[in-house]
Amino acid sequence: MSHTDILVPFKGPSHDHWRCIRNALAVAEKTCASRGLRLTKLRRRVLELIWDRHEPAKAYDILEQLRQEHQAAAPPTVYRALDFLLQTGLIHRVETLNAYVGCGDPDRLHIGQFLLCRRCGTVAELDAPEITGIITREAKYLGFRVDRQTVEIRGLCPQCSGD
């Protein structure tokens, strides 16, 4: 029997946002160093901007923030940084929103399931291997070969639902 891991929970009122960002950046530096990859200043900044929100960040929003710091920032620069962060597993793409969120466990291969709050926009990330297994098994039964899975579920987070 598999176990669901909460990789990125919804943030409560006592959440230490700056500590969260520092931890994500430290994990990214360690992950890149162990894989022999370069976490350049720009890649690090893009990752920081993604974690800064705790809600999906769109590429052009990231670009606008970068342009406040470096007027020469251009879309290809941001997309290259996002591609690197995706390929290294440091971020995930929220397909329905065409936006990006930080990965809660980039050192472990997993298929995340995302809970998206429709009111405030925050996201929680789960890793439920049984969900992945059911989808893969049923797809195979239908003769379908799964290339990539993204499960996105909309609803209300604990803060917005009053729970």
C-alpha cells in the first residue's frame, strides 16, 4: 500500500514565508551541485520569484518582475530559466493555468497532484502514488500509454473555506 505525502501544504497564518523561500533556494543549490548543474544568478532569481508567491506564477509576470531589476530581461531568457528549473525538477508547470509553482521535493522523482484554491490562488502539492497507479493502470487497460501526468483539482483552501 502506498502513502500520500504532502510535499507543499497550504500556508497557515503562522507560515514563515522567508524561511520557506530560503529553504527552497538552499535545496535548489544542493540539488544542482549534486548533479553538476549550474544554478546561475538568473535561474536562482526566477526560482525565488516563483516561491515568493505560493501561488502559480506566469512567465510574463516573472518577466515583469525581472524587468524592474534588469530592464534588458527578455522572454527567451525567462523561458530558458523556466525550462532549466522544470528539467531539474525544481518547479512544476500547472497546466490549466500555464503557470509555475515550486516543487516540494525536487530530489525525489514523483508525479505531483495539485490542489488549487479557486479563491486565493494558493496551491498545495501532494504525491499520491496510488492515484498515479490507478490512472496508469486504467489508461493501459484502454490501450493508452501515458507520457506525462498532471492532476489538478480546484476547490477552496482551509483559509478560504473557513475550515
